[in-house]
Amino acid sequence: MADAANKYSENIAGKYYVDNQCIDCDLCRETAPDNFKRNEDGGYTYVYKQPASADEENRCKEAKEGCPVEAIGDNG
């Protein structure tokens, strides 16, 4: 389960975030490319845009549910 205390500083403020459990598997970036972006230097993903539509919200939720290491949180 993601821990807000360990979320990456690049995450934009809001409901969704990625914490330091991320293994850079690319699933969330493929599922919700409008919301997740890779930190090339660190080799992890972060939320660069919070969902702004029902479709983006659904994709972020799908990414969270599919994350193999539960690195995506949704409590901001």
C-alpha cells in the first residue's frame, strides 16, 4: 500500500501520488499517460497532472489497481 509520507516530491498536489516503492514498470504510464510521467534520472514514475475528467479519473484508478507493488496512492 502506498504511503503518502514516502511520496516523490515531483508529484503534483492532489488525490493521486506515487511513492518510493515504484519499480518503474511502465504500467501506469501506459494506462494513464496524461497523468503519469517518468523521472528519467531517478528511474521512477510520478503524477505530473491530476485527473481533470471522468476518463482520466478512471484511468488513474485502473493504474492504481494494476500497480504490481502498490506504489500509487489516492489520498493526496
